[in-house]
Amino acid sequence: MSSISSVIKSIQDIMRKDAGIDGDAQRLGQLSWLLFLKVFDAQEEELEFEQDNYRCPIPERFLWRNWAADSEGLTGDALLDFVNNDLFDSLKTSLPISVSTPVAMW
């Protein structure tokens, strides 16, 4: 099993080949969002299983399982367009969290 650092390095190497990404700072931000969405979706699946009336705060079409987990789904320019112009933009406006709201980490 590979370590998380080798997986991250591999992802960064792939992202460096993509046009339209301006440097490591932008890649790191995008990678952070993608990792968050993957982990969040796994937690959502657990909550959906445990709670009968659970409602996810993220619109269903933006859950990882509905766009990224499908190997036959979006690829290439269509995937880039979805992530850059639909996913990230929509999450910025649809999540019920204010940027000015302090968040306790522990």
C-alpha cells in the first residue's frame, strides 16, 4: 500500500500536466477540495445508513459518488468544465456556511 505522500505526489504530477492551472498554490487548493469531497462523501454514506431522515447539505449531483466514482462518467474537457465551472462555483454558493463564521476544529 502506498503512503499518502506518494499518492499526493502522483496526483500533483498529473495535475501539473493540466492546462489552466497556475502553479502549486492553485493545485493545492483544488486538491484539498477534491480530498475533502471524497472524505465527506464517505461520511455521508455512513450517516445515510445510520439515520433514517438524514439529509445531505451538498446537492446530490455534487457528491463524489455521483460524478467522480463513475469510471465511465465525465472525462477530459467535460470533467474540467464541470469541476471548475459547476462544482466549485455551486458549492461556494450552496453550502449553508458563512465564510465569516468561526469554525471550531477541535
